[in-house]
Amino acid sequence: MQGNPCAARPGDAYVVAMSSVVANYPSSASDARAELLAFAGRPAGEPSVDSRPDLIGLEREALTEALASIGLPKFRTGQVWHWLYHRGVTDFQEMTTLAKPLRAQLAETFRISRPAVVTRQDSVDGTIKWLLRFADGNEAETVFIPEEDRGTLCVSSQVGCTLTCSFCHTGTQRLVRNLTPAEIVGQVLVALDHLGGYPTGGPDRRLTNIVLMGMGEPLYNFDNVASALKVIMDGEGIALSKRRITLSTSGVVPMMARCGAELGVNLAISLHATTDPVRDELVPINKKWPIAELLEACRTYPGVNNARRITFEYVMLAGVNDAPEDARRLVGLIEGIPAKINLIPFNPWPGSRYECSDGDTIERFAQIVLKAGYASPVRTPRGRDILAACGQLKSESAKLTRREARTAAAE
């Protein structure tokens, strides 16, 4: 490896584009807070949320119950599911295999939601980032990363994040709330809308994989994430198998076994350090569940084997966690765990205090890991020019204090 993988490369317009992003980046959360206060304090007679129940995000059983509430038999579930997820319709009138009176009944009773696309940014490398707004005015980001042999969608699970990882841009945004199953599934549907992904499941589909690596800690929103993934994995709808889905956690140890048992998806661990003192600083959840407990949970993760390895994510930070001793300690820590190490050059963001390790340092680290028998690919940074790379996602949504919410509601 030559040079610095974190540096701008000739022709990629990185410096110019990054300057533009930083120049246009919101100065603070104050504007977003004011906007949310205005939203919360809108006149009582001004509807902002459709009161009809949303069919998106309901698991099959729940969808059957919803349809039964208006007297529809169980077989209608499969028909409606097909139109919602295989064909991606947003209007009941497009469900042409259903009789017109039935379509009208469905439209009167239910709705088909999509998050609103606030902005779409296209990177010079083909990466796409959407800023999505939900019904309550909060926002989250979703990123599509095209590669030669796959197309991966990076999905968010929370608005903001429960955690405060010091190297991660999302970690600077306080948790606002968990995303609902509809809002998680909605991110996938928006991407399919933009990518021409319907009917789903075709051999030339562009969206082939999903990673729960966007904003938020998915295991702190497990119930909603699990419901959403069950919808996404259903073979008669979006039809992405569990082998094509990876859930990334910073180490919520008590939830890991349940995740493996109930969902069977691939697991990625945001490790990033080989000693507890360093990881306490980078990933503060380590103070609750330190490295030894985290790795024991990895060893007992349901279904882990050489064909289904755990991915350990390791961001390369100059002078922090990139020494040869760190690499040797890393291979010692994961000994006996079917694993691969994903080395991630640090992606800068406005106000970050870290620097990326240089190319020679990353290569030396990777070779130590590789010689120990572990695959150690260095992740190519994607979408840096639009702040869409790993660790760069953030929205300007802000959680209202109780006093602010009461004041807004009273106005």
C-alpha cells in the first residue's frame, strides 16, 4: 500500500467537495431545535400526521390482523404484501389485482408510508446519501454504496445515538428516539424507489445487501429492528436473506445471543481497541461491558462458524490504536473466534480531533493480522465528499426537553 488512504486523491474532487460540505453544514443544532419546536407547536387544527394506521413495517401476522379488522380474509395478506414490498406501490389504487371497491376500502382505512426525502447527495464515487424526514419532523441518514459485485444499503436504527463514541460523528448527536419498524423498512423502500428496485428479487438488482451500521445502536432498539428485518427478509417481498444482512453493535452484550437466535443475521463488532483503557475512551459502552465480556459473547454467538464469521471493525487512528503491538494483541484477543478484521481508515468530520493512520502504518497492521490467519481487508473510504463514509453520519434533529415540549404544545 502506497501513500495515505485517508488523503485526497487526484481527480476525486475530495478537497473541493469537502470544503463545500463543511461550508454548507448547519452551524449548530439550534436551527434544527427551533424547527422542531415550530413543528411541535403548530396550530391544533393543522394536521401533520395521517391518522390512518400505516401498513408498512407490520409483520405478516400483524398485517393479517389489520386486514381482518375490516373484515378481510387471511388470503388477502399475501396479496397486499406482494404489492407493498415486491412491487413497491405507494397508492392502493395501483394494486390492480384487487377489485376497485376493495382498493377504495383499503385507502379509506389505511395508509402506505414513506419517509420524506429532504436531500439526496451523490458522491463522485457513486455513493448516494439520503437525508430522510419522518412524520414527527425528526431526521436520519441512509447511504447506498455500490460496488462491482454488490450494492449495500447502510440503514439507521435511531435518530441520533445512545452512545458517545469519540471518533464517530453520530456520537456527537444526542439520542432523540428509536426508529419504528416502518421507519427502518421505509429507508429500504426509499432506496429501492430511487434505484429502480421493483419488482424485487431480480438477478440484476442493485440493492443486494443491508448493514445496520447507520445512525444509532441497533441492539438498543432491538424489538423494532427485529420486526423490520423480518419484513425485509420475507421471501415474498423485499426478499433479502439473513446471509445478506449484517448488524453492527458497539457491544450490547446481553442482547447479542438473542439477536443471533431470533434473526440469524451476520454480526459485526465495533471493537476499535485492544485494551480497556483505550476502548473506554473510544467506545464508552466498554465501561459497562469490557473487552473480555464482549469477546466471550462473540465466542458463543449462535451459528458462528468458519462459514459465518464475525466481523471485527477497527478504525485506524494515528497514534491511538495503530501500533504493531495493537495488531499482535488483537489477534491474541480473537483467537478461536471465526472472524475477519475490517480495518477502517478514519473518515474525518467537522470538529473531529483524530487523524487517520498513514498508509504504511495501516499496511503493517494488516500484514500482522493476515499472517496470524485472519482476513484483514482495508475498507476503501466511500462517499467522503458528502459525509457519507463510516462514522460521518449525523442529522440535525434535537430532542426537545420536557419544558420545551410543554411550551410548544401550549402555544
